[in-house]
Amino acid sequence: MSSVGFDGLVGLDRLAALLPDGALVALAPDNSLPANALARALIRAGRRRLRLIGVPVSGFATDLLIGAGCVAAVESSGVTLGEAGGAPRFLAALRAGRVTMTDATCPAIHTMLQAAEKGVPFMPLRGIIGSDILAHRTDWQVIDNPFSGNGDPIVLLPALSPDVAVFHAVMADADGNVYVGRRQELATMAHAAKRSLVTVERIVEGNLLEDERLAAGTISGAYIAAVAVAEQGAWPSALLDDYAADPAHLTLYARMARTDEGFQAYLDRFVLHPRTDAAA
């Protein structure tokens, strides 16, 4: 279990600078507070050789980072744009050999993070026995349950401790406590990672952990390295009750990103030189 302590509130570009090249980075999925503004800042910062972990699946931010040449490897249960279709830059990079892909399952990703969260070297999981994925994961071991004398197989999964966890949230306080609501998988991700870099819509007064209504959905600042304000920071994904997803923009991205030229045009318009009306 990681506990790094809160360094402070920073700007978005400074937050991106705190994530080094080559880092093992855990990313929230599109339906669970993704840090898409930070992904765009990482592209502008020229990050390279990132190794991404989809928790438990990967989406828009992963595809965007891959297309911009920031990514060397992905471990995930899948890479998809959901209703907008497949992830075009991921598929193109995979075919060209520019990224490597390690297949996982949703329960396996969560279980490995839970092991790191608890400070144990591995945790057992049963549901993947009989699946093809075991033949391709030599780091996952099948043993006999030591508490059963009847040949009861169980899979052991190693603890997974990312260098950095990144996600977006509604709000944080000046002590670095971050409210994620019911998305408690983000707490597991933050606990398992060596450090967490978080973007939020706003900073609020007071201490979120002292509010009985909010404390249960709040990650302690003890697990957060730095926070930056990034309004609409999950866009084009949704953010809890604050704003809905932007399916029209995701469809636009999916169409433009089918070709190298279209993706570069998307980067120029929405990432490298974003206009004030870019979200329109």
C-alpha cells in the first residue's frame, strides 16, 4: 500500500511534468472519471515510452496517447471507444508493432491492484481457470488450493503497483483529499500506485474527510501527490452528475483517427492548438 503525502495544488502543465517518460501509468476508464485533460497535457509535454494499464479497460485517453507516440505498451482487458467503435490508433499501432499489448481480464486487473493495496505479493482468483488467457500470462500461476486436499486449482496473480495513477474528479480540498463518489475502484488504484496525479473541476473550502456526507466517497490526500484544476477535465467523457458524455465528439474523433492525416488534424485542432470553442 502506497502513501506518499500531498505535495500541493499545481497547474495542469506542472502536473504533466510530474509524470516521467517510461512510467507505468494506471488510467481510469471512460465511464469512471478519466483524466482526459491530463492526457492532452502529456501529449503537449512530449511524453514517451509510457506503459499504460487500463483499470480495467482502456478507451479514449489510451487511444489518444498511442496516436501521439507517447506509449510503448498497454495492459488491459480491452481498448475501445464504446459506442463510437474500435480504438483506431491503438489498432494501427498494434498492427505496425509500435506498441505491445498484454491481455488481462477485468477481475484480474482489480485483483492485482488489490494485492498491492493490501501490501501482499499476490492474491488468488478462480474465475479465469479454463480460459485461454492463462496460456499467455506466464506471470500468473495455477496452484492447488493448500487448504483443500482434493486437487482444487486456484490462480495466483502478482501484486500490481503502478508508478503513477491518474484520474479526474469533481472536487478536492486544499489538503489534497479528492472526492470520487461511488467510484471506489479509483481508491484502490490510488492506494496501489506509488503516487497519484489528479485533475479536478474545482477546489472547495474545508476538509472533505470531515463531512459525513462526503467522507465515504473521498480519497485521503495521503495517497495523492498533486492536484490540478482542469475544468471539463473528463471531456469528452462524462463526469458523475456534473456533465454528460459528448458522443458527437467521440464519433468525430473515431472518424478522424482512422487515418494518420486525420489524427494529426485532430491533434492540431483539439490538443496541440486547442481553440476556445473546441468542445463545441
